Amino acid sequence: MTYNKNQNSPKKKSKPKLKKEEITVVDTSSARKAVVATAVGNGMEWFDFGIYSYLAATIGQVFFPNVSGPMQLVFSFATFAVAFIARPLGGIFFGMLGDRLGRKKVLAITLIMMALATLSIGLIPSHASIGYTATVLLLIARLVQGFSSGGEYSGAMTFIAESTPDKKRGFMSSALEVGTLVGYIAGAGLVTLLTYILGEETMLDWGWRIPFFLSAPIGLIGFYLRNNLEETPAFEAMKEEKSEDADDPSVKEILQFHWRAILIGMFVVFFYIVVNYTVLSYMPSHLTAVLGYGETEGLLLIVIVMVIMIPIVLLMGYFSDRIGAKKIIQGGLIGLILLSIPAFNLIASDNTILVFLGLMILGIFSSSFQGTMPALLPSLFFTNVRNGALAITFNISASLFGGTTPLLVSWLISKTMNEMIPAYYLIFASIIGIIVVTIFLKDTSGKALRGSPPAVEEKSEIKEILEEPEEALWWHDEKKEIEERIENRSEDGK
């Protein structure tokens, strides 16, 4: 607490003031363009990640022929997990760059890096041709993918959240996860189609390379769309208010003064990423390698589930703007705690209809997070540190729990021979999630982003907002507390 020099009473907290010209009136067409371009780019990223997941069993045979059975899948997913080692580094690098140079520049750079890294995987000779050099090259390509992905997803969440009206942020941001699903569907659909047309032997020989080659033209399209976007209104407003001699926050300062939001965010990302990667990345291989389904049949079931998830994700985003994201997330977590085991019992039933029903149960609850997280996570942080802090939060948690989810689950199954391991892991993550969300998470659905004035769709909304500036700038006291802590730290010479 900072004290006045002339008395011992603490400084009184000033009331927030809001001017009409400070309120952002979002251009609807620009907002939609931002959503589409960001979602397309995100879809391209997850097309790249998705085809690796769906080809995990094939890649295991191409690059790890010396091991067999479930352990081959473990080695393949270990290479999948390697990309997550580089994610925090990429997140810090691109996240801080996004807070300095702007959101859209970083999104264009990360997209091109991802496309080139994915293309290179398709060019790597097999283990049979060049031995372990092939494995090393695969690891390098995966590390580049991870580094670029570190700045991609957090940057995309930040960009959409800052480009949309407050009252529609949940719905419009949910389009980012629609991009994710479309990318996964495109990857899975392509792999399924190629497997059907070429056959499993030809796919193993050379057909698996085709999806990786297609990443280059898709990447160019995404780059064009993103490069023609305007910068976000929130970032532009921050640049105008910022004095020329003001220093940008460092990683150390972000960790010192925003640690609570980072910690909450990491726990939120934990259950989100575990559910997401279990349903979208691990399940295709679980059906094939663990339950013995044919590759085409297993992938087709996953594709159908993901197609149905798309409108559900948008619906979850829509309702988050009305009843709050927190309630929807809590419902999804409770559902997983109660129904994960029944869902996996259905999946293990060897009856196609019941397997589909079990997958659909998991897909619905996963949709409750996918429809809310792209708007919720950016709202945890103030504008001047949002990209960097979110990148640190998301990528550390994703690296620890996202890439390791398929690896950990497949390894535990190989050791215990218990097919219910994924269900137990989902329940564990959901129990952690319900505790954190219920006790520590503040629902800011429909409100201004931290550190930014309100963003509206119509000018007619401005009058009502000006009548209650304290409600509009709900984050004002929190910002003052952080500024006081920074001031105290400076005065103490720390």
C-alpha cells in the first residue's frame, strides 16, 4: 500500500472516469473478417497437428520400425509430445513480440513457420532409407512446429477477443475453435479418404506424405488473409495512450505482478487441454491401436463426431454471452466427472452405434470448453501484457499436459492393459477444474476486457454505458493495485 508523504492514511482509490470517445464502436464487417481470417489460420495449424495425430500409427511404422505393438504408438506420441517442449519458448518469444509490435504481424509469421515445418515432415526419408537420421529430422521439424504454435493459438485468441464487441465476444471467439475442428476434420477426412483410395500398404509406403505436402498452399492462403487484417482496436488504443518513453513489461514483471492470473489460467488450461487432446488427438489411435478398429472406420467415427461438434461449439459460445462462460464450463466438468466412465464403456463395446454414442458424449462436453475458452482466457489479463501473459500461461500448461496426454495415456495402457485409463484421467482433470473454476475464476462474459474501455456494436449502447462508468471499467481497482505494487517495488529498489 502506498502512503502520502504528509500523513499516514492510505491513498484513496480514485473513481474510474470514462469519456464517450474512449468507447470503441466495433465495425461489424471488420470484426467478422478478423474472426474468419484468424479461424482459417488456426484451422490450418490444427490441420498440421491433426494429420500427425491421425497418422500416428503409420508414422510409428515409418520412423520406429524396431518397436511394435502399443510401444510403437508410445514412440510416435513421444515425438508428438516433443513439439510441446518448444511451445513455451515460442510462446514467450512471440507473445512478448505481439505486445510490442502488434497482434497481426505475429500471427502471419507463426502461420508461415508452421506451414514450412509441416511440409518438411512430408519430405523426410523413412527410417529404412537413412536410419536414425530420419528420426532426428522428424524431431527437428516437430520442434519448429511447436515453437511457431507457441505464438499461434494464444495470439489468435487475443486477436479475436480484442476485435469483437463485448456482448458478442463469446460467440464470435468460439469461431476460433470451429477453425480448430475444421482443421482436424480436414486432416482426418483427408487421411481417411487416402487410406480408402490407396489402401493401408500404399499409405505406409508413400501415401502418408500427401497431407503434409498440402500444408504449403493452405499456409499461403492463411498468410494472405491474416496479412490483410487491421490491427485490433484494443492494441491501437493502448499504443495511443502509451508514452514514448514508457518501457514494455518484461517477462519478469509479468510473472511478478500478474502471477495470480497466470496461475488460475494454467489450471484452467490444464483441464481444457487434457479434454481437448484426449478427444481430438488421442481417440483416433485409441480406436485403432488399443481397441482394434480399422483405421478407416475409427477415423470416420471421429470425423462425424467433430462435424456435429461445430454447431454445438457455436451454441456454447452464444449462451456464454447470455448466462456466463463460468456456468457452461462448470456444467461440462460435472458432466465429464459423471459420464467419462460410461462413455468409455460404450466406446469399448465393439458396437459401432454405441461407440459413436460414447464419442459423442465426450464431444459434447469438450464443446462446452471449446465454445468458451477463446473468450475467457484473454479476459484474464490486461491489454498491455495480454498476448505475452496468455502465451506464457497457455503454452506452459499445454506443454506439461497437452502433448503429454496421448503419450501418458498410451504408456499407462501399455503398462496396465487397462482400457479405462483415459476415462480416469479425464475425471481427475475435471475434478481439479471444478475446484479452480468455482472458487477462483471471475466471470467477465459480456464485460470489457481487462485494461480496455468497453467495445460495443451500436452507438446507441454508449449512453447506457456512460451512466455507470464503474461497472463499465470494472477492472479499474485491480489495475490500481498492480500499479501500486509496481511503484512500491520501484521505490524499494527491487
